[in-house]
Amino acid sequence: MSAFKPDHLRAAVHASPNFGPRKDGKRPHILILHYTGMETGEAAENWLTNPESEVSAHYVVHEDGRIVQLVPESERAWHAGKGSWKGETDINSCSVGIEIVNGGPLLAFPVFPSEQIDAVIDLCKGIISRHGIRPENVLAHSDVAPARKIDPGEKFPWPVLFNSGVGHWVDPAPVRGGRFFSAGDQGQPVEALQSMLALYGYGVPIDGVFGNATELSVLAFQRHFRTTKVDGVADMSTIETLHKLLLALPALSA
């Protein structure tokens, strides 16, 4: 791809060849945040613009707050891979993807600098405004692909974004004792938990069996919304936080 006019005014352009048309007339209604998981931002940017990688994103946000656009928002970047959200499986065709420079597990999960998060918030606000993206559809990569991904990880400051008007959040219920569900449990209460996860958007089976897919969805939920304990066990804190989020969903007419 040759150079194009950036959708975000403060973005530089480093065009990637790794994109295509959005399929079946789909338009963006999901915003997905990733971490790069590489040693440097330059390495990540080069990989995302290398035709051999067959991956890309719409944006890269560096640690110092620099924003680089790789693919126009009108096009389908190759950032999400196989996933699901609210029954949609072609996530790339209905999303905008932001890669946030952070080494993740490669560099022991470094903290995201404030300059970087400020730039992410500014970028997200523009994307949300341009495409009418609802707060609960501002997601982690791990939300849509819990079997494969953990980014942007439990150190990502989702409450900071929410307090700036980006995304959906409630204060998580405190971790304490009480009944919980974990791998191998079965029955109607497990089915109720699965139904709540699916209602929020997670691609979990509703079969009353706390199997691998349910455990992975609970892990993804905890990484995003209850980061004090990420263990895949649906304890009372996890269930209550999920219930609070469902109650706090904005009205569809909003």
C-alpha cells in the first residue's frame, strides 16, 4: 500500500501491505486493544508491515505516546485472528485494532507509561466517535480469543481508560470466601454463569459443564475486570463483578 491520509490527526503513517476489504459489508463496531509482546516498538512496527508476517493492526502506540497508523480504518487489518464476540466470528471485519508497545511476558510485563496511555485514550476516543463503538465493545484481545491470547494483560489500566470516557467498567467485588465454580463442576448454576458470560459477549458454550472453554473465558474476564486474582475460578467476586457489569450495560438506544 502507498501512503494514505491518517484517520487520526496526530498519527504518522507507516503503511502495511497486510490488509484487505472488510467482508460482507461489515463496519467497525468493536475496538480491540493488544500489546505487541516484542522487545521494541520498532521491531513490532517492522513485523506488522512485513508481508511475510501476514499480520497487521490499524495502529501502533509507542511508549512515548507516538502513534503510527499502518492500515486505514476503512480496511480490514489482520490483528485479531480466530475469535468470537457476541456471536460474531469474523472479528477482523468488524473491528479496529490498536497494538500498544509493551513486551508482555517477554519483558516480565512492564508497566504501561502514562504518556502511552494518554495517547491510547486520545486515539480510542477518536475511533469510538468515528464508528459509534459502544463502551462494552472496547475489548482486550484476550476477550475475543481467550484460548489463544492474554493481551493486553492484567497490568493494563482499564479503570484509567474508563474514567477518561473509554470502555466499560465497574469496581470489582472484593475477593472473599463463598461458593465458587471451577473445572469439572456441572449443573444449573454453572449454566447460569455461562449464560451471563455469553450475554456479556464471551464465546462460551452454555452446557452446564465447567470445561476448558468456560475456564478460559473466566480467565479472560478476570484479566480485564477483576485483576487482583486471575485464576480461572468463578468465585463470588468474579460472579458479582460480572453481574454488576451486566446491570451497568448502557441502554441499546444510548
